[in-house]
Amino acid sequence: MSEEAVRQRTDLREIVYPAAFDPGARNAVETCLRVQPEEKVTVIADQSCREIAASLAKALDRAGCRWSGFLLEELAARPCLEMPSAVLTDMESSDVSIFAVTVQPNELRSRMQMTDVVNRRKMRHAHMVNITPEVMVEGMCADFAAVDRLSQAVLDRVRRATYVRATTPAGTDLHVELTSEYRWFKTSGIISREKWGNLPGGECFTAPAEVNGVFVVDGVVGDFLCERFGLLQETPLTIHIEGNRITRVKSDNKALEREFWAYTHMDANSDRVGEFAIGTNIGVKKVIGNILQDEKFPGVHIAFGDPYGAHTGAPWKSSTHIDVVGLGFNIWLGDATGEELIMKDGIFLLEG
């Protein structure tokens, strides 16, 4: 980066932001990332999230650490097809990174370049994609210690299961075969070097061996389609899955139907179920039309596309990854000895 570009970078400390962001920002820095005074942090944000980034900067100052802050628009044109080299270079000397950005179409590659550095260096990374003021004062204020206890209880059980059954009143009826070849992870908001996580946290996920059945998306769809189509309770998207692949989709909202089909057919594995997950953030009481928080809503979500193979162990890849969220789940975990009902009508039957 040139000296002139350095001089023109915005100082996040100078940005005024709502005081209501402070509890969520402190939760991120102190509870979720456990930033220490001797550490260095890279903060990556954009203009739409500048106030949230400013609240995170104040929390980092409170922690007493060194940090660097970047606004993407000051480094590159949007959509950001490649992660700016200044960001990647700064990350090479950091222990922790935070990504608070409203995503745009065709930016997955740049995000993967960033997470490649995170994975290689085993950084603690908070992925706050599409973070909004509403999420900062709701999902980011959860009791993440309690979420972590519940997530661990779920994790202990799913690791023993060989299959999952899931149903909803809207018509979801899934059978998910699991394999010990693919690893389970919890991203409960307590972020470690083992696996970077989304904030707000609260899920257990793996790559499934095979998924068959119907998934009715009456919550939300992910990536940039989430902002475009919002809550789907009035116009749900029904996805038919056979042998882990989408066979057909249907919705009264034909634009949603077309755009979801196009998104899930960008490459050879875009229509393949890459993730099966159980949301565990009991601090989230409703879906709000923001996938960052909504995928943590208690219940099941799945994603089509990349299976995060570096973590799950799945050997295949995709250039896309899109989550879908349903509501009101019943969830059974099964193995050769029988089944256990762990959620009924959207309420966990487990204690953390």
C-alpha cells in the first residue's frame, strides 16, 4: 500500500456509533475472541458496517491490544473480486481477524482468500458477514457461555449418531446419513484456533454423507439472496433432494425460484448438500431476514455447495455456498440402538 493510501485510510476511532453497539462489541472481543493485550488484530469492514467496526475498535482498545483497521472501498472497487493485498499482508502478522462486511455478488472468492490465510495460520477469526445494527443488539448480546454448553451437548450426541431425521409443520421431511469420515464442529460463539466462526455464533455442523427428502425453506435463504428476498414464511421455497443433489425447487415467488436455481447450478457441485447444521443460539428468538443470525436460530439449516473440506474432511469443493433455514423443527438422532428426539416443535429437549 502506498504512503498516500495509508494517509487516506479512515481512522475507525473517529467514527461516531450508537452506544447500544457496545455490549455486542465487547462480547465479540472479550468473550468470543478472548483478545489478549499482547496480541494483534486485523479488522476488515466496509462503508455499510463502519459504525459496527468503530464499536469493535473501541472494544479492542479496551482490551489493550494492537490492531489495524481497513474499509474495503478505500482499497478496491466493489464487488471485491480479490481480497486487497494490504489486508492479506496485515493478516500475516496478526493473531486474530474480524470481518464485518455487507457482501455483494461474486465476492466469495475474496472471502475464501481471506479464510485461506486464517486456516493456514490458525488464526482466531470472527466472520460477521452482513452484520447489521439489529444483529449487534440482538444476536451479539446472547449468553455465549450458555450457547456453548448447549452446543457441546448437541455435539456429543451427533458425533455418536449415524443418521438424523428432521421434520417441520411446513413439510420438511429429511433423512440425513452421517459418516465418521467427516468431522463435526461447533461454532458456538467461543472462537478457537481450531475453527474460525461466524458471529453471532451458535451451531454444530458437518458435511453429510447423503441427504434425501424435502426441505421447505420458510425461514430465509443465504448469501446476497437473503437481502433480496427476506423472510419466506408467506412464499416458502420447497427443495427436493435425492442422493445429496437438488432435483427440483418450487415457490410461488418465481423470481426466488429462478435465482436460487441459478445460484445452485454455477458449478458441478453447487447443487450438492455440503453442510448439515443444527442451530443452537437460544438467545435468538425469531428469524429476522439476515442469514448471519438466522442460521443460528434453533433448528436445522443446510447449505448447498462448498463443504468447508479443510475442517469437515469432505474431499470435494465448490465455488458457491448458500444456506437455507427452516422453522419449527422436530429432530431425531439415530443409530443402531434406536432414536433420540432432541428437539420438538423448535424447542431443545437437552440441557447444556
